[in-house]
Amino acid sequence: MNPTIIMRTAIFSLTLAALPLFAQTNQPPAVEDFKPSTLNQPGKQYPQVNSERRVRARVVAAQAKSVMLDIGGVKYPLAKGEDGAWVGESRPQDEGFHYYQLVIDGAQVPDPGSLYFYGASRWGSGVEVPAADRDFYALKNVPHGQLRQTLFYSKSCNTNLQCFVYTPPDYETEPSKRYPVLFLQHGGGEDDTGWGNQGHAGLILDNLIAEGKAKPFIIVMANSYVPGSSYAFGRPSTNQPGASNSSSRGVTGPGGRRFDFSAFERVMTNDLIPFVDASFRTLPDQAHRAMAGLSMGGMQTRQIAMANLDKFSHIGIFSGGSISPTQLADMADFKQKVKVVFVSYGSREKGAAGKADIESLRKAGVNAVFYESPNTAHEWLSWRRSLCQFAPLLFQD
Amino acid sequence: MNPTIIMRTAIFSLTLAALPLFAQTNQPPAVEDFKPSTLNQPGKQYPQVNSERRVRARVVAAQAKSVMLDIGGVKYPLAKGEDGAWVGESRPQDEGFHYYQLVIDGAQVPDPGSLYFYGASRWGSGVEVPAADRDFYALKNVPHGQLRQTLFYSKSCNTNLQCFVYTPPDYETEPSKRYPVLFLQHGGGEDDTGWGNQGHAGLILDNLIAEGKAKPFIIVMANSYVPGSSYAFGRPSTNQPGASNSSSRGVTGPGGRRFDFSAFERVMTNDLIPFVDASFRTLPDQAHRAMAGLSMGGMQTRQIAMANLDKFSHIGIFSGGSISPTQLADMADFKQKVKVVFVSYGSREKGAAGKADIESLRKAGVNAVFYESPNTAHEWLSWRRSLCQFAPLLFQD
């Protein structure tokens, strides 16, 4: 594994480091009320999830010696039945979305039963443990927006880049209406498909808008692994990971590493924002532009929005740090420009510092909001809920 | 495997039936100029393709006893190296896109190196053998349209269904312009993602429009496996496969089987066309509406367009049969209503009957065009080329 991938896996695995590599095999018998995961491929019966929130995998591998379910950083051995199929269960998982894979005689492969999602720096399997509050991202018979796969030319990178753009339900029926824009970033090892696929961003907004809880706005989801990123993989990187320490701009991440997001910042400010304002019916000003992100995307939000307060008025950081009053050179200027600061964590993460920062910002007169997602860790249910809490705060002026 | 899947696999495997299940192992040594497939996951080095158009797979499976590359209906054994990785090559493949999988100790799984595509009734691996004429679907620095993931409510099915909609490059910049619409269908075992992902429909149109070779139009790509389909899988089917024989409407497919597409026809005519005309800036009349499809989608086009000539004026059938003058009850009416009939096949398919039908239609005064894709079979390069030939014929009045 090369150093850049190790670095990025470190971010992604933040909350998994303390877990053992292999599960204990003496789990109690599972409650037999398993149902197919809602993220299975059409017609596929496995993986399944039961009321204890255990995940049961099943795969036919007649000649295999060893098959394991690898989920949440833990490997669970499957047992072979007389039909040649290997079956086994995980321990109870948190509610929500989980990346996982199968390990068949040493080969790490996707489960042929699941749909595939980009995370952990690969396209791989995902399973959904039904959440008690899943109604907020359910597909309902309400007006739906569109999720648009969009190409734009980046002068900074001299190439075409891709982003996804959510347009709200009335975008096509109100041809003269203009909309605010949220730039919403994925986490480390993920890409521009994450918020639409794993995050259900479109369904969350459709439902909030239908209930009158959020104003209609456009969401732009770009891939932050642009050419030239010091944290890039899969494309030639002009900077090596260590080189970012000498940058004047950066964010300190887990383990004290510094991340330099300046290549993506150039794409955002020089290419993407102008493209979006030219190609969609936006309200193209600071008052109607927000940025948010999860994990590494939150770190990017902090760096890029804070350095461009003439462009962004609403800031959201989900499981990606916070903003302390001590970091603000000019509090009066910040308060004048920034309408909302939102910081969130899953309850199983270490969010106390973020909560204290938000409290300090509030005392200083900033419109700052802290949210803690109940019984979740560094995972997508925390971020779906964060978006659902953040969206109603946007563009209320 | 249940009967509906067997039936559908039969369509998909039409041209593969004559091939042996296992490859001969005495292939000559491969030319060592392998390059990563353009459809690999970011940063993944395998699969690779060489100048002979062989596909080389590599997967780490340290404890496996047997690993095979399964492509084009043929299984090629891989050999284990000292590093625990299994490596091996296929015979030369046709240029273009191919579905494939790995078989690891009997487990049929996706290759963790490739991107995934929906075909053969599953999400699985795809590999691209560079075609000499690949420029027509290359990503270029031209104005790009958008591919929109769109939900619509189907009264016929009492549920939300999904389709993808391509809007041409000037759709956002010409807010008062209205556009013709092509309804473009996937094949058996595929879905509404096929034309955008495997087919590169958006890039093909972007390039044709930029060169002035095609008029800008909207493309609607729906999933024809709607609830209630007699050829459905993965959802409860109200009809069994045999039941469609008693239908008054249907298409005879390979092996003399009849396919009843009436559930999808109801969705198309009652739900999808009205939704598209209400939600996009269409020219909502027969003169500006086309239907085309590949393989099973061609069969659907024949059934649905022919039964609704008040709604469609342009018909395209790619590797999915043809239209014979003997099938037309009223030739004068057909000629008056239908502006273009287009039929195509890959040169390795049996397209002679289609060519003869088109010749007969031409003699009868129909604007009918036949196209044969050189050196391809029942596969995506045939259909990419077919779209590229068909699009310039559309909406020329």
C-alpha cells in the first residue's frame, strides 16, 4: 500500500482503530428474523439484517477453504453448508449504512448480492441496517428533484471534471426562479457519488422541501480528489504527502498530519463556482452560497470557506472538526459575513471539543449550532442526519 | 436459477451459445504491451488489455485453489504467482465493452479492480477493449449535456419509478427552447443505467451536436422491468413467462418465445411520456418523439412504437429484429406517420433478414436505413455505433 493510500485510510478508519481484527466466534445465536438489505441488487436475497442489527452474508463458494464477512473493520468467519454456500453473521451494527466486503480464500472482493458504493478508496459492497428514524430519507410520493451527472472544464487542471448537481423539485416548473447553492463534500476515500448514493441527499431535501422545513436550493457535489491534490490517489500527484507541511495553508488532521486542499480550493473558486453560476439558475452571491462536508470534506469546508468568506455565508462541518473563536482573526468581520456555523458529530465520536467551540461561538454572538447524532459513529447515518438538521438552517434571511 | 432468469439470460447470451464453456489452455504467449482498462477503478492497475485485444486479470487470493476469468461465456484459468496473486489472459476479444467476472474457488464475484455495470441481471465487472473508432464516444472539451437521475410516479404501477434523462448542452443556456425526445431502451438483463454507463449515450450526443451532425434532443432512458412485467425478475411478477402466449400483443423472441411488454407499454404511454412532457421543455407531439432500443429494447420499440404511431415518428431497432412490410396493415398510413425506420446489427450477428426487410421497406417508399457494425457481435460497441448512426437521422424535418 502506498503512503497516500495509508494516509487516507487512516482518516477513514478513524473510529475503527481500537477494534480487534477478528471477531470472537462465540456469538449467541442470532434472532431468526433476517430480511434482505434494502441495498441489495434486484432479486438478491443476501446480505440480510435482523432485528438485532446483525448482518448475515451468504455466498456460494463450493471449493473455498475460508470465507469471511469483513464489516466495520472486523472479520467474521462464515460456515459452509451442504449446499456449498457459506453463511454467517456479524455482531450487531449501528443503524444506517455500512461498507463491507467478503474475503474468499484471501481474496478481498465485493459481495455479488449487494449494490456497490464508492468508499474506503474502492467501489465495494454496502449494507443498510434500518434506522428507527429512516422516514426522513425514505422515497415518498412527493415532488422529486433531479440528481444530475455534470461535466465541467477545469482551467486549473486543464481537464474535464465531474460533479453531481441536485436541483430541487420546482426547478423545472419555475423556469424564472433562481436558487441558492450548497457545495457539499464527501469524505476521505469517497467521491462525488457519495452524497447521492450513500447519503440520500436528494431524498432528504425532497422530503424537507415537501414538508416546508427547508427552502429549495441547489446542491453541488464535486470530487475533491482533483489532479494535483497532495492527498490524491489513482492519478499522478504532483505533490507528495509530506510536501504539504510547507504550505502556508492547510488543515491538521488525525495524527497531527496536515492536509493541503489548495488544488481543490483552486478548482472550487476558479472553475466550479463560475461554472455552476453560468450553467444553473443560481443566486450567484455570497449570501446565497453555503459549503459543508463530512470528515475530510468538513476539513475542506473549514479551509476553503474560511479563506473565502466573500463567497460563502453558511458553513457546515459534519464529523470533521470545528471552528474555534481563537482561530478567527477578525470576529466582527466573521459575524457580519457568516450567517450560520453548524458542527455535528456522531455520539460515538469525540465531539466534545466541537460542542465547546460552538458554545464559545454562540457566546461571541455567532449563529452557531451543534448537533449530535444519537448512537452513531463516523458513518453515514450521522451525516444523513446532519444534512437533515443543517438544511433547514440555510438561506433563511 | 428460476425460469424468468433463464429466459432472460437466453436473450443476453444469444451469440454465446456456440462457444465452449472452457478456453483451451494452449494459447500462444501474449504480447506484453498490456495497459489498464479505461473502466478500472481509480488507481487500479488490473484488468489490462493488450494490442491483441486480450484481457489480463489479476487478483490476490493467497489461499485459493482455483481462479478463473469468465468473459464472453468462456472461462480462462489464472495461474498463481509467488506473490499470492493469480494472473491470466483471455483470448482476443472484440473491440468495445465486455461484461466479465472472476470465479474464485467456485464463487462468482466481481473483479475488485473494475468499475461495475448492470448487465446479465447483475451489477458486475466491465472491461473496455479500445476500439479504433473510439473517438466518437471520447470525453472531449466540447459543451456537455447532463445525465439526470429522475424519479416519476407511475399510476399504472402505483409506485415511484426511476429513469435517466439526457439533456443536451444548450438546454440550460437556452431557457425558452423546446426539444424533441428519444426514448432509448436497454437490453435484457440490463436497466436504465446501461445507455449512460456502458453506452456513453451522453458523450456520443455531445460530440455529434458539437460537430453539427445531430440536432439537440432529449434522451429518456427508463427501466423496462416495471412491476407486473411478465419478463420481470427481482420483483413479484403477476404474470408467469408462459402466460404471455395468450396475450393479443407480443413479440416473438429467440427460440420462438413470445414476450409481452404491455406492462411497460402502459408505463410508457400513460405515465412516462406525460411526465416527461410536463417536466422537461419538450416538443410534445408525434413529429418530435422517437423510440429506439437494443436487443430486448428493440423488441419493445417494435411493439410499443408500432402500436402507438400517433405518438412516435422515428423508430430504431438495434440488434433486436426488424420491421417487415408484411407486418404493416396499412402501408400508406405507416409511410405518412413514420419518418425514419432504422435497423442495425453487429456484423457477427445474423442481420441478413433485417437488411432484407429494410430493403423491402425502402422499395415501398419508407425512409428506412440499415446499418451493420463492423467486426462486432451482440455487444455494446454495436449499440454505441448504432446510436451514433441513428441520431443524425432524427428530427430532420
